[in-house]
Amino acid sequence: MGKAVWTVALAAGAAVALTGVAAVPAGAAEGGASFSRVTVNGGKPIVVGVKDQIEVPVSFRMTTRLKYDYGPMIYPFRGKADGGEMLYDAIETTDCKVVDKKKGVCDFKEWLYIDPRHLDFENEDAGTWGTAAQVFFAGDAWDTDDQHIPLQLKRATRVTVDASPEPVAAGRTITVTGRVTRANWDTHTYQGYANRTVSLQFKAAGASSYKTVKKATSNGTGGLRTTVKATVPGTWRWTYYGNSTAGAKSSSGDYVAVR
């Protein structure tokens, strides 16, 4: 299946009003297409770090009998679906997978790219965005629809763990430390995330899943520290469940042998 690539150079940053590519000529007609079955990132939040461009999978259906020469595409927006802030660096869409040729029904897959390294990609961009669908037709006509699907854009978090001493005698106390940090899109670094409630979890040797043992609150630099009694060998980790602007994350596991 072929792809159409809509690459948008956003010199002013990622979250900006798109001009040039999506500019609508004065007096042009709007309408002519409908969109359905829109899914962005599998319904999960879009979590962005500080350096790596991310790829967001999208799928949707478009129905139109008009000939289109640009798009279709799905993208996050704020303000107005047509003329507001748009959030993407490039979009790739597949060719039409025909569902009903007579009615003009096509299914599409899309890959939406977001790069946090743009100068105008800032912490204030975290939060709720809308979902817009857009297509441009021949003759300066277009259609832009608000899909009324909220998208959560979140700053990535990182969590570390260290459990000691190891090995340890059964019934003795171990200290579990770590740190939770959050992506700062203003400085493009990870910084300590203070006053976060983080779950200490344990998976006994041979078990298939972790269980929460207790919770701790991160200090002013994101540091975590607590003590627990070691009864059986197993793996310890910290898990932060995120919030409206920060993504969820678990640390790697630290195995402690109990003798």
C-alpha cells in the first residue's frame, strides 16, 4: 500500500498555526467530505520526551465523491479546527483502501510525527488537544471537521530504582531509593519531579506480575526513599501513574536475593 507524505516545515515550532500548506483561499467553498472511525494512538495519551521524534499511529475513514489533491489527514489542534494551532511536523497517509467505490468510502492509515526539539514546543503545550480531519479538493475547496475526540499530550517521565543491601537475610530491612523526573520541553532536559506519589512494587521470584507494597512521595528533587522488610527473593520497582500532563512510567526492576 502506497503512502502520501505531507511534510510541513514548522520553522516557528510544532504547536503553531499552520500557514502556507493549509491556507484557505478567500471565497473558497468548505465541506464535501465526512470522516468516521477516527482512532489516534489507539486512544492512549501521546507522550513526548525531550529529544526523540515520536510516531503516532492513526486510522480513519473518509467518505466523499469529490476529487481531492491534498490529504486527507488527521491532526491535533487547539483553538479552531480550521485556522487554530496544529501539532505535527510531518504526516504520512496510505493510499485509499476502497470500502465502497460508488459512495466514495475509503479507509486510511496515517503516521503523525511530533518532534519536541522545535523551539516553540513548550511545557504549556501539555494537556488536552482536539482532533481535526482535513482534506483539500481541486478548485480551492476544502473540508475541515472537528471530530470531538480529545487527545491528551503529556510530558514523558523517567523513574529509577535501587534496592540494597543485596543479598539480604530473610526478615531484614532493605532500603529502596530512586528518582522520578519529568521532561521539560522548555529546556529539553529531564528535571526532578517533586511531590509525586509513587508506588513501590514487588514481584516475587517466579511470579508473573508486580504488586504494590507501599507508596512514597518524591522530595524536592524527585528523590524517592523508603524501607521494607525482605521476606522472599524478588524484584523491586517504582511506578508513577502519571497525571493530566505527565505520562505514566515504571522503573526497571532491581532483583534482591533473600537468604
